[in-house]
Amino acid sequence: MRDHGLCQHCLKEKQIMTADMVHHLREVKEAWHLRLTLSNLVSLCNACHNREHG
């Protein structure tokens, strides 16, 4: 809801893409306690999420 279902990385590039998933800025395996903290989450499309994880 916060990101209106849009990929936040694409928006920075002035493109409109639907977000397919929520990305953890700090990975869950490193920061389990932040897994549901909104400031640790960002909505991304599949392509941007794949770029984040290589």
C-alpha cells in the first residue's frame, strides 16, 4: 500500500512498473528482527529484484 504497488527503483528512473515482490534491504538471514519493519522493505518488479540479488 505504501508504494502503491509500483516498483520503487523503476520510479526513480521515471518508469512505471508493477511491483511483483517486496525486497528486504537488509537480508532476513542477517537481520531477522527487521523482516517486517517497513523501513527495511521496498516494492520492486521482478527485473529490479533480480538485479539486487545478481
